[in-house]
Amino acid sequence: MKRINCTIEPDYFEIFAVELNGYGFEITKREEDRIEFTIYAQDEEFESIKEMVEEIFADIGKGKVSSVENISEEDWEEKWKESFKPIEIGKFIVLPEWEIYNGSDYIPIKIKVAMAFGTGLHPTTQMMLKLIPEFLEPGDSILDVGCGTGILAIASAKMGAQVDAIDIDPQAVEECKINAWENEVSIRCFLGDVEEIDQEYDVVISNLQMEIFQKSFDTLPKKFRKYWLLSGIFQDVEREKILNLSREYNLKLVRIESMQEEGRNDHVWYGFVFKRS
Ligand SMILES: C[S@@+](CC[C@H](N)C(=O)[O-])C[C@H]1O[C@@H](n2cnc3c(N)ncnc32)[C@H](O)[C@@H]1O
């Protein structure tokens, strides 16, 4: 296992995070003039991840890899344990797998491993977790596009839905399977791109990013029967882009949610629910 330590100016960090496309990172220091963060990579994927990170820095024209460290699997697990505490979100409580929940006020979602995106800490995941119980009915067929750890797919399955979950990242598909097993729910997790969805579902859930929505707006609105829950939209500019696209494709806005990033009042994320007009 390797740590890829990076640094970038705060104003460019969000652009970088979006470009990283859901890959997990840990912020180690926030200063006025820079953010330091670490990306963890398995040895076999290290070269390709480092190359991808450097390409993003080159595209943005900001940021750099400052150092690379070898760490043992055990050290990484310890670090991960320190940083992952139970969190209550809507009807759910998201827990690391070593925590036991004995209460009855929340529905537990256990996350066993998470190199992929989706520990429940990000506002985009949290908005979706709040919307899922409201818009899903037991027995609904659901597609979670970009499942990451499988957190939203598991929440949907716990609401009694029949769930398919796809991701373009093999690591995410693997983690989704492990986490589904850990939560004792049945989910069909498989490798797949948003462009390749070949069937309709009652509800489509997608916490992706603006660039992917822009490319897939021709296909995604045709894949749901009841609702489309969408998140991953950053700041007002992207919110307007989504609203314009939804009008163009005759979708009716049922709900719009917003949430600020912790400690960053100027970083606002949006979530939407659409149905057909
Ligand atoms: C922001 S994460 C969301 C993870 C999780 N669903 C959550 O809400 O916390 C986005 C996920 O979408 C996946 N992804 C990116 N592009 C995709 C595409 N074209 N088709 C399917 N999945 C994609 C990424 O690999 C990543 O796991």
C-alpha cells in the first residue's frame, strides 16, 4: 500500500476532487494558502493512480504530488479506523463494521471497507440518504449508478427495494459486494458504465458529477419510471445547468436539496428528485 501525498491551493481543491471522480482521499492539513491531502493506493494500482493525479494537476495548472510513502496494510487500517466514526443521517446510521448498533431509532448501514467513495461523510451522499426513504417503496426496482462502497444501494435494499448497483471502478464493485454481504442484503453489484444501462427501473439513484450527467442526459431520463434521485452537483452554476437540462428533457422537478460542506460555507452541493412531466 502507498500514500500519495499531494498539495494544492484551496480554490482549486474542489475542481481536483471532482476530476478525481469519486476516488477516496484524506485531507491532512488545511492552511490559508494550501490544502494537503493523501490518496491511498494499492501497490498494483499505484502507477496508474499517480499518473491520473498528475494529469489532473497538469490540466488544472495547479497542485503537485509532494511525496510518496510506503505503508503497511495494518497502518492503513488503523488510520481508517481512527477517521471513521458512526454518523446519523436521516433514518440511517452509518457505522464502520467493527461498531455494534443496539438501538432501534435508526436503520444501520455498515461499511466494511472503503477505498471507494461512500463512507457517508460527503454532503452528496448524505442528501441521497435523506431522500431514499421518502421516494422508494418496498418492492421498487432500483438502479444505483456509481455505487462506490454501495452505501446508497444498501440503504435502498434496507427499504425493501430490489437493487442493481453499477460502477466503472472494479474496486467499488468489489466493495459494494462485500458491504452488501456485511449488511445481509441482496444487491446485484456489477461493473458497468452509465452509458450502458439497458433496462428500466422504478427509481434511478445517481450521485455522480456534472460532466457525467451532461454526457448521459440523453439516456438516464429514459431509465426511470417513477423518480430519478440525482446528486453530485456543485455550486449554483451546476445547479442551473441541471435545471436547464431537466426542462429540455421534459422532467418535472419534485425536490431540490442543498447542503454545505463542513467548514466551507461557500461550498454548496445540490441534490434533486425528478419525475416525468
Ligand atoms: C461520488 S461517488 C458516489 C459513491 C456513492 N454512491 C455515494 O453516494 O457515496 C461516484 C461513483 O461513480 C463512479 N462513476 C464515475 N463515472 C461513472 C460512470 N460513467 N458510470 C458508472 N459509474 C461511474 C465512480 O467510480 C464513483 O464510485
